[in-house]
Amino acid sequence: MADDGSVARARNTREGPGKLSKSERKLARKQAKSRHTLLRHEGIHAAKLPTKHLIVGNGGLGNGVSRNDLKPLFSQYGQLTDIVMLPGKPYSIICYASVEEAVKAHDCLQGWQLRPPDGPTAAVILYLSFINEVPLPKMTSGQHSLPPGLILLENFIDVETEAALMGEMLWEQGDQSEEAVRSTLKHRKVKHFGYEFNYATNNVDKDSPIPEPVPPLYVDVIDRIMATGLVQNRPDQITVNEYQPGQGIPPHVDTHSAFQEAIISLSLGSQVLMEFSNPTTGRQVPVFLPRRSLLIMTGEARYLWSHGITPRKSDVIPAHVDLTNGSPASHDVTENDDGLTLLHRGVRRSLTFRAVRGAPCHCAYPSRCDTRLSSANSDPLAASPAAPSLPTSDLQALHLETTHVHQVYDTIAGHFSQTRHKPWPRVLEFLQSLPAGSVMLDVGCGNGKYLDGNPSVFSIGCDRSVKLVEICKERHFQAFSCDGLNLPIRSSSMDACICIAVIHHFSTQNRRLAAVREMARVLRPEGLGLIYVWAKEQEKDRKKSHYISNATHKKKKSALTAVADGIDKDDTGLCQDEELKDDRPKRSVDIQQSERLSTEDETSNCRNVPSGCLSMNAASTDHTRTEVEHCTMTSEFQNPLGPDETLESNASPSLSGDSGASSERPEFTSDKSSVQPKGASTLLSIHKNRTEFESQDMLVPWHLKKQPSKKDSCAPLQENGPAGEDDSPVYHRFYHVFHEGELEELCGLVDRVEIKSSHYDQGNWGIVIRKL
């Protein structure tokens, strides 16, 4: 076989009989290292004897290698029966019809350098081993179902029309308007027709149409759209976006009041994977948009689901889709429709057609509707309106968590962070037990209190609250904002995860389960996870938690005495230093304090975390995290579509921002726990701080302290602000407190996870899980 331009041998000739050359010895070492890596991280054992199956190290989707890069190379040595490529994995499996053919390929291609013809990365060296069993990609038909109201029409226009539309010169050299657009939108070029879209307000001015007429070609496309009968209002606003490979657009929902129902997108020049996400269920659906296809968003897909394009140069797509024209590919190599491959992006131009509304929206999705949100009170979080009810639908759950978790924590972020300084001893013990060099993710990191818990570990934090993430960055921590139900982290990539005082903020069982499953997804096999939630039982073994017992302590000890003793009080009036001294032997007092803080009126610990605002909860003190988790989980779990669906869609590689992030995400079942029995009271009560919990679902007050003036700087801070003040604004955070055994039951529903240990820690339930 002659070498061609895409392949080159990485071997030298032998120096003598039975003696390996220097390069061959190096190759043997790398091959052994490759086998060891596959065994350690993937659990794949190399076969001792030759088989028909070859595993190709460095030749996977995770390395930017596609099926088309491998097929021409390996087919030269025999008949291929399958090429298996897994999302995000740095290897692939080549299956031959006979062992002899596999042996020939193994001997000839060991250590070859592969240079993908259109690859975005440098050359990679392939390391081959024989295996007995072939892992298959985990894909189900449910992943291919589109969000409700989403319509995809392939080959909507012909090749000639596409060429004409791509040939339109919209951005001339030296165009000042283009430069203005570039200064605002750094990730793509944009051009508007009909009405200018203001990216500062996310709206259009209906009274100021653009004088420039709409090009005739665009008018023809609009005529064809109206002829389908799928759109009621004729589009009068067009936005043209041009994306270079590697560019994208953040997830968003088009402003409700700005445009009528249908949002229409025509893809030109290149295919792309667009990712849709349901905020109430966490479900994520990757939708492959071929060239010349028309996408129509209506109903739920338009008003509730967010859509966006991850900025990357290639997408992982089903192998049965042809790489050139989107038509079914021939099955001369494999008949496995669930196979995957890598498709590199080209220059893509999208035409978005919309009909300007310019009037209030009256949709059925208030949580995403700007009309509904703007009509709300200027400060809807401050306490006084009627108590909300436990949600009975996904939309209600999202609204509850948005109002009583997400918005609250963004409002109190600064005050909340001031009360979160000392880590809980038992959490710190877990962090310090991790091996040096481990990668740890803090889901719901809050102000980053645990991100420096072990200097020898690389720690990353994420939180739903943008304000708390900004505080983390000011403290020079690595943190980003995201939803705890949809972590943009590659599957099986974390050595450890912690989730402190976050899950109790989700309002339904399915959402709480989804959060644990998502945490497990990002853990590598044998990786450990630590979860803390607020406990309903505030007394155990005849000993009250500090959250309860401190109420009596505070009455006996005046605030002035506390200051004289040098005790640092948190927002709830708890003495953190004192608690640490008492708790260090038990490593539970600090945790209890945090819970205590979160439940008190000032309970800053229990920062109101929006549904999925995991990091905010964790970012506050440990105490706060526990309460915050309850709040976040409660509101998120109310989705009519269970988190199961969310995770199932998450299994899609594109959703996680990485080809392998979604493959392990399981489906959720509908959440029956969020539906209340007839006649049952569903109104959420407001918890009285430092008292026993009367129910599992409640609102916990947070008194936002005012900063004391210099004149009063020596006055002790009370739970409701400076001493003597009781007019501080009060915000209510949602919590679901866990009864004994509930956290174990929740984690027991997660596949490939075992409970390593569980414990009670000062009014909190803690659990350590291990991924199998």
C-alpha cells in the first residue's frame, strides 16, 4: 500500500534482528500508555489475543477525527463491518469481517499520523489495540423528537436560490454600519431589513422602519414561506447573520412583545447544530439544520424554549446523515443508524424572518414573557403579596423558582457573600481528602467559599446567579454561570463534585433527581460526589441542631457581649467563630449554623437560588447552601415534563457543549410528587426562623441588612439589620427540607451510582456518592 498525503508512517526501520529502533521503543511506550489510559478512564480492557475489533486511540470525535477520516484509511486492509464513534471520546472502534484483516491493519497502521483533510487541529498519532467487546453509543429515538411547536422543512429552496442568496453583497468594504455592528456583535456579522433590531433593548422600534427596501430575492422567499400555510403573519423584519466556523450565538428567547408568534430561520452555505433547552424541565434537544432547510418556531418552542448555537468548528451528528447534502448515507460500512460522526462547519448565513408585533404579548408562558414581567411590581421579591402555592405544573415551578430563588439571590448576592466566610468542616475534610491534581466541580459555588478548600486540587465553580459568579471572579476563582440541571461540562470529566445546600431549592422531586443525575453525569468512573441538603429533623439523638438551640443562646447573650468577645456574627445573628469552635470536633456545628442562618429572617445563608441556581446556594455559606438547595430544587421540579425528559435530551452530545456531555444523561419520568391531592392545602407557609419545620416545602425569610453608617459602625448587627432597626426589606426563598432517608432514596434512583456513606451534620443531611 502506498502512502498518500493524508497519512505518514511514524516508524523507523529496525536497527537489527530482534532489536527495536529508538522510535519503535518510543511507539511501544506510547501504545502501552494508551492502553493504560483506556483501562483507567474508560474501563476498556485490551485483548491478549487478536480479534476482529480494533480500538483506535486518538482517533475519536473528541480529537476532531470524523468517520470519513478513518474509513478510507482502514478499508484498505479488508472489509469493514462497522465504525463505532462515541460522543466526546478520544477513540473509535474499527470492526473487520475477519481477524486476519484486523491483524493486518493493526500491524500496518500502528503509530500512523493522521491528518484530517479539513481538520481544525494538528496531526494526531493513532495507537491501536485489540478488544473483545464493542461499546455502542447510547442514543434513543426520544432524542430525535423536536420540541413542541418546532417545524423543520428540509430542502426548502434549491441550490440555485441558495447560491443567489449567498451571493448578495450585504457587507461592503469600509461600510461604517458594519463596523458599528461589529463593535456590538463580535461573534458574527449582522444585517437588518424592514426594521432595525436593537440589541441593547432586544426590541424594535415599530415607528422607525428602515428606508432601504427588502431585496427581491428575500421577498420571493417570504412568498414561499406564506405559501406553506404554516405561518399566519407575513414577515416584515429580516435579520441576516453570517457565521464563520467557530462562531455561535448564546441561548436566548426572542422578545415576546417585539414579534408575532412565528420565528423563521433559513440556513444557507453550511449545516449547523442548534440547541434547544426547556427551562422548566431542563430538557435539551439538539436539532441538526441542513443547508437550505427552513426552521419555524411556534407555540412552546418559540415562547418557552431557548435556542442557541455553541461556538465551535464542528458538530457531532448521526452517521446516517450524509456530510455533503444531508441525505441518507449509504450503508456500505455500517447498518447502525445510531452511529455518530463529526461534521466540520463552513461559512453559514442565516436569514431570520419575523413579523413585528409592537404590542403587549398575551401568551401562556409568563415566566419568559417580557410583558408579564414588566407589569410586575418594581420589587416583586419584597415580602407582602399573597403566599404562592406549591406548583402543579412545569411553568408554575419555573415561576416559583425564578421569583423565590433566582431573583432573590441576585438581589441579596452582596449581602449574602458578606456572611459566607468559613467552610463547613466536614465539607473541607472531603475536599482535603482528594488526591493532588484532581479536578473538582462545585455545583452552586456561591461566592466560592470552597474553591480554595484544597490548593492541590484544580477547582471550578458554577452558579445560577450571575452576581455571585462575579464575586467569585473578583476573588480570582474560576467560575461561570449556568443552570444546575444543564451543566456545560463534558461527561465523565470530573474527579469530584460537591453540591452544598442547592438541591433543596428545587421544587419538585423530578427536578431534584435531575440535579443529582447531572452531577453524576460529569463525574468520571470512581469519581466522588458530596451533597448536602437541609434536614427536616432539627433534633437527633435528643440533641437539637445549632439552628434551633442557638435561638435560646441568643436570648441569653446580648449582642454587645458578642462584640466584646470578638465573635463574628453572620446575617442571621449566629456566631460563626463560636460555632466553629464547638463544631470542629463534630464537624457539624458550622453546617448547622449555615442552616440556621438560612432559615432566619436574615438567613443570608439560604440565598434564594433560582431554579437550578446551584452555585448561588453553594456560594453562600454552607448553611445557606442547604436551604438554598431546597428552594432551587422545589421550583424546578414542578415542570410538567419531568427532569427525566430534560436529562434524556441532555444526553444529546450537542447540548452540553461537548460531544460527550449528553450521552450519559438519562430520561426522567413525569413528576407525580408535584401534583397535590385534591383538597390538600398547597399554599406555601412562611417559616418562622429558628423553629422546628412544620412542613417540607416552605418560604424562608431573608432580611436584607442595610449598611450601617460610620456613626453606627460600632453597633452590633442584628438579624434584621443594625440594632434597633426592623424596617429592612424581607425576601422569601423557597426550600424543600429533606426527611431522614429521602436523600438516600433520591440518589438510589440514579444509575451507575452507589452511596458510599451518609451522615447527619448539624441539621443537614450529607451523602457521599461514587460513580460506578
